[in-house]
Amino acid sequence: MTESHARTPATPGVLVDPLRNRGVAFTPEERDALGLTGRLPSGVLTLERQAQRAYQQMQVQGGDLAKNVYLEQLHDRNETLYFKVLTEHLVELLPIVYDPTVGEAIEKYSHEYRRPRGLFLSIDRPDDMEKTFATLELGPEDVDLIVCSDAEEILGIGDWGVGGIQISVGKLAVYTAAAGIDPRRVVPVSLDVGTDRRALREDPLYLGNRHPRVRGADYDAFIEKYLETASSAFPDALLHFEDFGPSNARRILEQYGGRYRIFNDDMQGTGAITLAAALSAVRVSGVRMRDQRLVVFGAGTAGVGIADQLRDAMVRDGADPERAAAQVWLVDKQGLLTGDMSDLRDFQQPYARDPAEAADWARDEGAISLLETVRRVKPTILLGTSTAHGAFTREVVEAMSEGTERPVIFPISNPTSRIEAMPADVIAWSRGKALVATGIPVEPVEYEGVTYRIGQANNALLYPGLGLGTIVSGASQVTAGMLLAAAQAVADQVDPSGPGASLLPPVDDLRESSAITATAVVKAALDDGVATSKPIDVAEAVREAMWQPVYTDGAAA
């Protein structure tokens, strides 16, 4: 056999380029022009028919992980078709392309690997970073959004190394489906600093660095180099950080948030969507934001990040900063946090209580319990970010109900196995008085003839619109005012006043919801003086910026 006979037949480039490929939607004229003559079946289908078939194919897959894999394969073949299907069935497919199914996909990433998507930056080769970004062959104005993860704290499943690229891919898919962020202008990034999961390092198929996580000065230098390189290559891009460990997430945001266009969804997004639920609750309870008393059970990065945003909302409603901070109590594994504790993290210290304040409070093995704190403080809001299943006991809920007329109770830990209390129990134990939002989807609760619809503090209600608004405004920073505006915009999309009404809107029409949120964010960026673009008609500018999953003239060229 000669060398020429051994060659593999060429595949026309457009069929392997997901950004240009239309498959059997190419017309006969387009096929001729693109060198596809005879390379596709004769039939020509519209995008709508292709989407119908793809959805049917997805439905017959055996289980959620198989559906996730199918959709990713579609994503790799034809991005327009992928987003057409995802957008039309977003409520159904959001849990497939993102939480919770993406967690399983991440765990099996190295074994299910088919083709790369995004950039893989290795701490072992930091000098390759500029060269890696250059391989994209994109200009400084060609990228709007970059999502990166070092995968230390993935969705409650912990450290999964290089598999964390899937969290970046999934997050960007939601940005596009929910808010119309142009998929041609986004980049998913894996920051591979190693993994502490020994099973991964010993897996012969594992695709990441096979050493423990690098920490300390070398890690910090790698992160700083990433920020410098990414912002230099794409100065207009929003740099989204996702699923970093608690010791790094807050520190990176605080250290670099004033210098770069950074957003951390685990801290800021979770805080803002919880704030949205709290703003809705305020409309029902009648207690002003400035007068809220907040107990946070689970004083880690997420819990304190939410506390920060609720505190800022109190200040904006008229409380001075010192008073607002004094209206927050943190409870963690060691009980109520007080200033004489030696193991407090820096971000917990502003909320630590004076030991004299709790000198006569009851203690259990030296610790002041959540129940004792609730009884003494009489909080208006109880927030759970502890992942301690069942921590909001009947006694705790009853104590909340005795201390305030309409207790606001947010057990937002997920998944279900880690939630502090199920809404049905909270409603019953509070005799229908509690205003509840959760971090998981929950079916409506029936109690004494009233149907209670439980809002889900799902970040997807907020971060896509926040990102879109940041892009449209060209904001140089994501400010506290922009976060508050996003939270208020989400809260304003629901009427919580009726019996059993939800505190948050459903995810049924995320694109419309995201457009409303983005409009509010642009206006806030203008008010805060960080906008570099100043559209005359903000709402129109937002809608014009939203990419639509359609085949457009010239897209195949």
C-alpha cells in the first residue's frame, strides 16, 4: 500500500468547528461553497427540526450523566444547536449541564474525556501562560468573560483537580443560555495546581498534575500571574472565579478586586441571591433592613460573604456600619464566635462578639450553642450555610418564632443530605409563620390549607444578569452597589405578599429575568462611576447585547 493510499480522508474544516458547523442545516448552495458536496445526507433540516431531534436523542439517554455527556458532545459539534436545545428546555436541563449532574461529570472527567475545551494552565509551567492565551488567536477586544477554577471546593464534592474545567464550561453554558453571553466571546480555564485527592493522583487515566496542591507563595504568584496575563490579553473581560477553597477565595477577591474586574460567584453571587430573598422577606415582615438581626450558622467563606452583603444592605437602609456589624452573630463548630477565641479567621473577626456580652449565656461543653444564641438574640433572620443536616431543629425554629412575628429562615446548604432543615418541617414548627428559601429545589408545602411555594436561592437567577450588565456597562469593577442592584432586581420580579408566596422568582424564564437584572446592574455601574460605556437606552442596549441561538447569514463562511 502506498503512502497516499494510507492517508485518512480529510474532513472539511467547517464540520469540525462547533462555532461554524450547521450540520444538515447547510443548504445545497452553502455545501457547494464550503466544499461539502456529498459529505452530508441530501436532506436539509431547519435549526428547529435539528433541535427537535437532538432533544429526542437526549431524552433516551440512560440517566443524567449520560444526558450530560450527550449534550457536551453536541456542544463540541454544533454550538448554536446546543444552545438552542438548552435555551428551549433550560428549566429541565439546568440540573443536567450544571449542578448537580456536573459534579458527577467532574468526578469522571479523566475517564469520560473526549476532546479539550478551554485553556489548561499548569502551575508547573507558569511561563507557558502567555503562550497559552495566544493560542486562542483572539484580539484584546474579542473576549467578554473568562471563568476559571482551581477546583479545590467543587459543589460540595471537594477537590477534583483538572476535572474542574467542567465547572468552568458549565458555568459559561448557563451564562449563555440564561443571559445571552456570546459563546464565541468566552473562555473556560483550568488552573491546575495539583490535587490533594490521592485517588486521582494514583489513577493511571488522570489527566492533571500528579502532585499535592501547591500552596503558599508559589500558589499566590501563579494566581497573580494569571490575573495579569488574562487582563493584559483581554482587558475588557470579566474574570469569574469559581469553586476556590475558602482560604483562597476571599483573600483573592479582597486583594485584587480593586485592581481587576473580578467576580466570585461562591461569595458574591450566593450572597446577592440570598440578599434578594431577604429583601422579599422584608416586604412581608415589615421589619426594615436596617433593623434586621442576623444569626449565621456556618461561619465559613460563604456564610460570612452573605453576612457582609446583608450588613451592606443594612447600611444602605440607614444603619451606620458599626451598628450593622453589631446586628450579626456568627455560630460555627465552636459555637458562638467571640473575640477571645484564638482560632478565628480574619474575615470572622469583625463579627466576633465581646465575651462579656455572653458571660451569663448557657454553655454546652464550653460552647454557646445555636439554640442558646437564637433564644438570647431573638434574630429576625436565621441563615444556614453549615452543611450540617438537621441543625435547625424544632426547638431552634420554635425559638425563632417566639422571638419575632415572621421569622426568616434560610437553610441554604445543599445537597438535600446537608440541608439544615426541610421547609415542610420549618413551616409546621413555625405554625406557618416562617418565610423560607432554600438552596435546593423543593416541591410546594401544604400546611393548614395553604400552599407554600419555596423559593430556591439559585445563583443562576442572578449571576448571568450581573455578568451581562457588567459587560454592557464595561464596568471596571463589580461594586457593592451593582450586587445590591442585582439582588433588588431579582426580588422585584416576585410578589411575596400572598399567602404562601415564594420569596424568589422561578427559573422558568431566565432570559427575561436576566435582562431585567442586567439593566439594573448597568444603571448601578453608571451611578457608582465605574461604567466605561454609557448607553442612552440601557434596556435596549442590554437586549441588543444578548446573543441568540440562530443560524445567521455569513456565520458559516
